[in-house]
Amino acid sequence: MDVECQFARAWRQTLSGLDLDAVHRHGRLIIDRLGRPSDLAKAKAMAMTLLDKPGSRYTREILESFHVPGKVRHSIVARWNERGRPPIKAYAPYTAHVATVDTFFCIALGAELIGRKRPSNRIDIAYLYYLPSCMGFTSNDALHARTAPLFMADDQMFIDGRDLKADLAKLDAHYWGAAGKREGSGCAVVCALSAHGGRFPHFRALGQTHGSGMALPLGTRLFS
């Protein structure tokens, strides 16, 4: 756990140290060539267009920017060339997702759709890297609310963190109260959420992305 915390801390420090003005200038260069997107959805579409082209110089720049030994980097680019320089999503799907997020951020910054005065914006946008591994994404962050849904599939869900927390608090009160009446039964099973759909709509919606229910040890508090 300590190693993971140290890695996460170093990762955030690296991201926060990036020059957003330089990213903004790069975004402006792209916009000067392709036009200014009017909203974030169009900025994402523009990023995808750039990376979907076979032989894209943006793909090459991304592959050459990996922080790996030079021999490994050369091998990555050489293999891409040998395969006919396909779109990055056909060559390295997860890298394509990360590259799309980064290119989108660059374009959106250049178009002034995302502010460049908050260094934390670079850290916040990087959390979208996790989306391919998520069924549900919840956050209180305004930037996440504006951007995460753009990168989510139809079977994924974004839920405002405040709404989810309110539902969890209600669930905690409901099942903690029920637990006292069922002491000794061994396990409180939080399932059949449809029965409580009107009371805990956001928790129910998130639960549906993982199946019909969840099992919690009897007496478990969702909030301390």
C-alpha cells in the first residue's frame, strides 16, 4: 500500500508540473489547422479524427514519447511501421484511449473550453484513463461531470458523487436499522434493489452495472 501511495503521489506531482501554457499553445496549433471546436463533444471528435488516420504523425509522436529505454521505444515504433502504420486504436487500444484523452485535453485547452489556470485540471483529466476498466464512474468534480460521459460506453454510467453519497447514507440508515432486528442471521444481503428504486435511485443504477445485488456482512456501516 505504501508503494502504491508513493507512486500515486509521484504521478500527481509529475502531472501538476506540466506546463499548461505549452499544452495550450499546442492546442492552438491544431485549431489553427482544423478549426475551433464549439464544445467539448466536438473537441473529442476532433481528437479521434487525428488519431484514427493511418500513418498519423500524432500517433508517431505518441509512440515516440513513451518514457522507456530507447531500444524499447525504437522497437515499438518499428513494429507499428511494419504493420503498415495503422490507427493507434488498432495497434494499441488502451494507449489509444489515453492518447485520445490527452489530445482532447490539448484541443479543449487551446479552444478555451477548459481553463488553463488550474494545474489540477491536468490531474483531474488523467482520471479518465481508468474508464476502460470502470462500469461506473462517480465524482464530485465539475470537470469530470463535463468530460467523463464523453468517453463512456452505453453500458457505463456517470453518477454525481453527491447523489451517490446521499443514497449510500440512506442505505446505511436503512440496513443498519434492519440489522439490529436481524442480529444473528449472519449476513445482510442488499439485493432486490428494484424494491427500493424510488428511495435509492443512484445506488440502484450503479448496482445494475454490476448485477442485481450486493452482499454486505451484517452490521457493516457504509459510513462511520
